Amino acid sequence: VEQPGTGTDSVLWVGTKNGLNRFRNGRLEATFTQQHGLPSAEIHALRFDKANVLWVATTRGVARMAGDQFVPLSTEKELQESVTALGQATDGSLLFATEHGALYLSDGGKIKKLVERSNLRF
């Protein structure tokens, strides 16, 4: 299990290295993979936004759930790298971090790089 999450409908979501599983009443209801629009079947993080939309971070980018399919956040090569964390700002903007140290902000479909690894100070 990589990342568990729950929505407002009492469904348990479990991200694994082999897809995103949806459980209802303790039983596996569905497994989502690239065939359902995910950029990769290896799931790193899950996040429900303020509108209760499920966002999924994978080894090849981020996607949001639309019905029983997923829509990639971007098809730009730069944004198809491994996304390791998802967050949400107080204004509802989606934040996501990559394994190479970049931090992005998505607000209303516009994507902006906020930080690159070279700018991070530890």
C-alpha cells in the first residue's frame, strides 16, 4: 500500500505500485490503471480537493478523476515526471512536488513552476 485515502462517500481508496484500488463496504470494487487514463499505475499520493475531486500523483504525472476515468493534469513532458506529494493551498490551488525537487502550482488549469531544486535551501 502506497497511499490510502477516503472521500466523503465512505469509499476507501488505496494507491499501490499496480494501480489505484477503490473499496466499498470492505470489498474491492474497482482497480484503475493506465487503461483508465492514469499516467502510470504506480501511485505515490492521493488528494481530495475542496470540490471533492480525487487527484492522483503517479510516477509519470498527476491526474484527476472524472467519472470512472482519469484526466492527466498536463501532457507537457516537463510535467510527466514522478510526482511524490500533493497538497492544496487555502485558495484551492493544487500544489505538487516532484522527485527531482520541483514544486508546481495549478490554479484553474494554469500550471506554474514555483521552485526548482537549485533554489531549495536545507
